[in-house]
Amino acid sequence: MQMIDFEAFERTPLARDPCDFLVVPHFIKSDALAAINRDYPEITEPGNFEPEVFPHGPAFKQLLSELRSQETRQRFAGKFGLDISELPLQLTVRKYSEATDGNVHNDSKTKIITVLIYFNETWPHAGGRLRLMRSPKSLDDYQAEVEPSGGTMLAFRRSETSFHGFYPVEAERRSLQMYWVKPKREQRHLKVPGFKTLFKRWRKERAR
């Protein structure tokens, strides 16, 4: 049984403001979500990790296989109208959100498409709801808000207006982050950031 609902994905149109994006509730099918949570990586601390770092069960392994498949790549390429056939894929997973998470930021220019998937069954908190911002200056000036639960997926194309963030919350907030990124040969032509820039970026991108 396929865990990803690509029919729902294809039915959802691409929004254009403030950047190219779409939100798909139940992108992970409801009957698969419980199994994925049962087999979720045994993460014990805040932070983003490669899935293989922590033990996890067969349902989560199947999800990783589907996300890394050519079908997934082709469907996202078609939705965004981009050729990502040769782009490397990066994937991390997270379980806990800290009070310092959620700073408004934009992704680095090495990222082409960002995909965020949320696995909590419900979300009773006011904080932790990701917002796509109209302006990076205020979390209250936003175009879309995403509740991090129920297998919902947010995907957006990185641009100069793809700022996002959320009000902080200390809670179990299960999420998977996936990026198609520029090949290393192209990244070599980008300006190398200094230590202060890297530290600020690390603080901003700790959670999504």
C-alpha cells in the first residue's frame, strides 16, 4: 500500500504568493500515519538528524523509500515546472521543538525545493504552526499557516520571498525536511559565508 496520497497532491494547485507553494492535508494517508508514528525514529533530543542515525521501524523505512523514489521526484518536478532530475536530495527528521526554534528566515540559495511533512496526530498548541511570510519583519504578516499535524505537507520553491517561521513552542513536533539542492559543482561558485553567518543560519534553521 502506498503511503503518499499523490491524487491529493495532483488536485492541489500551486499558489504563487508570496512564493510558489502548495499545502496538501493528509499527504500521508491517514491509515499509514499511525504505522509511521509507531515506527518513527527513536530521537531523544532536539535537532535535525539524518533518519539513519536513530533506530526506526519498517513503516518509516517504507516512507523514506517512497520519498526518495523517482515517482516522487517526477511529481514535484511537474508541479513546480522544474527539471530536478539531476539534483541531489537531502532529507532530515526531527521530533522535538525548543523555545528557541521558529525564527523567521529564508532558505539558503543552494536549496531549490523545500518539502516539510508533519506527523503529529493532532496539534493543540498555538505556537509551532509554520507561516509563509509576506514580510520577514513580522510573524503576523503571513500568507499561509500550516498546522504541523495529520500528515500535512508543505512544499515551496526557494526564492527571495520564501520567508517562513513560527511562534515558538516546547513540544513533541514530528517533522521531516526534504530538499532538492544545487549540485556541489554549482555550490562552489557561491560566496562562502563566514562563521558568524553560518552560526546565525544554524540558529534560524534549527526547526521548521
